[in-house]
Amino acid sequence: MCTLWLGTLNRLYQSSDLKKVDMYASPEPTDERANPLTSVPEVEIPEVGTPELSPEQRIAQLEAELEEVNLRSRRLEKREASELYLQPYQVELLKLQRHLEQTNQRMIVLFEGRDASGKGGTIRRVTRYMNVKHYRVVAMGKPTEDQRSQWYLQRYVAEFPRGGEMVLFDRSWYNRAMVEPIFGFCTEKEHKDFLRGVVGFEKDLVRQGTILLKLYFSVSKKEQQRRFERRRDDPLRQWKLSEIDVQAQEHWDDFTEKKYEMLRRTHTPATPWTIIRSENKQKARINALRVILDSVDYEDRNPELDYVPSKKIVISGAAEVDLMEADRVRKGRFRQ
């Protein structure tokens, strides 16, 4: 009886227009036009972006991009070549350092000059391969309240080298000769007292066996401005741009006056200044290395190297004073 009943139902289902429904199948599409209330007309949205370039414009764009790549490549090649050119002199610096260690001598090198004049880059080239146990780079920050109550030179003396060591000051006690009086970080009396006493202090250092080398990096106003703009625009260099840097161009003539006074008052035969023209950084660096190597009579020098600084790049502090005075007479103001 049950079998008969099931067979009848099956025949009725097969003969009907009913369709099996798959619960997992996607619903069949419906005609949206059938219901105007639910239909949404298709709107063509224009693409937002760079307009289509013509073939000529695209070619010009690609050529400009290729030229930029080539320019960067040439710069890198030039930089690499200049770094390779420095290496024989850096080998000599290792010999000089070994000489200081063996003779237990002390050496101080001052790096002075305007902001963005190339002091830091030169220091990095000098110390790149040196034994870190026998040299230090000192860049003094703003003095603390305790230090302000001390003798001005005391915090610098605390950083002086021991026997067999070289200390390189990235700016030095000569802050009191230029930066401090210009920006009001010291009184006029403190400035004058410094200039009056620093020569005797340095002569005592030399008399007691310390090798003292004073380098002043000189750059033009136009080149300084270019380097400031590069620092401002380059994320990798923005940390170099300080508030004082921003004001350096405004105080250009003030720095020039203080530079002249500093060189005139503190350049002596026993403690001379060496001026390095740093308009071209690569030339300034190689000549700075030559000056440093020439200041110490060490053994085992490479006879094939040229140790003589370029006269176009390196001049004495006395010669710089003469040039500045001649400019003032001829033009009514200092050149730089």
C-alpha cells in the first residue's frame, strides 16, 4: 500500500512543471526594468587622474626621467671616485695615529667655520679608518648652569687628549669668538676677555708638547644658501638644519666681522690658523687631510703621494687677513 502511494506521488512530480530548487545555487537574475521603483540606472563615473599624454609628451617625460637617473648615476660615480682618491691619505692617517701612540704625543685639531662649510664631512673622512681607541670627536653642546659658573675653557680642557690620542673638535672654544657674541650668548666683556687670553692659553699647550692644529673652513654666502636649501629639502639631511643655521644668512656680515677680528687677534706663528676654501667639498677634504699629515713628522711616509696643499684651496690665517683688509679698502666691505 505504501509502495503504491509513493509511486503515484513520484509520477505526479515528474509530470508537473515544478523544478527542483538547489538551496546553494545563486538566484537567477531578474529583470530590473520590471520594477522601476527598485531599478538603479547605471551612471558612468569618469576616472580621476593624470590626463592621457600624447606620444610626444610621453617620450619627453621618459627622456627627462632618464636624464635624472643618469645625473644621479654620474654624481654617485664622481663621489665614489673622490672617496677612492682619499684612501691613500687615509692610510697615511693611520701611520700618523700609530706614531702618536708610539711617541705618546697629544694632538688637537680644531674644525671651525661657518655653518654648512664642510667641517663635519671632513671629520668623517679623517676618522673613517682610524683606531677608535686612540681618537675622539668632541662636539660640545650648550653649557649647563654649572659649566656657565666655571672658567670658560674648563669644559674644553676636560676633553683634551691623553698621551697617544688625537681629539678633533667640531667647533671649539672659538664659539666665544664668533657664535656667542653674535647671538648674545656671552657679554661683550666675556668676548673681549676671551680674545685677550686665548693666545697665551694655546701657547702654553704647544709649549708643553701638544700638537695644535687650527682649521677654518671658508665658504661663500651663495654656496652656504644652496647647502641650506638642500638640507631643508632632503629628509636625510633635515636634522642638520638648526635654528642658528636659519639665521646664519641674515647675520652673514656679522660673522664676517667676527671672523676678521678672530683671525687678526689669534693667528700667531706658534698657534697659526689654516684657512681651507670649502666651496668644493671634495677639494677641501683632500687638502685638509694633506694639512693634517703635514703637521706631524711621522715615519714610513708614502713617497708617491702629493702632500703639498693646493695654494688655491689652502692659505694661512695671516694671508686671509690681508685679503680681507684689501677687499675692505677696495670695496668698502669684507668679501667673506
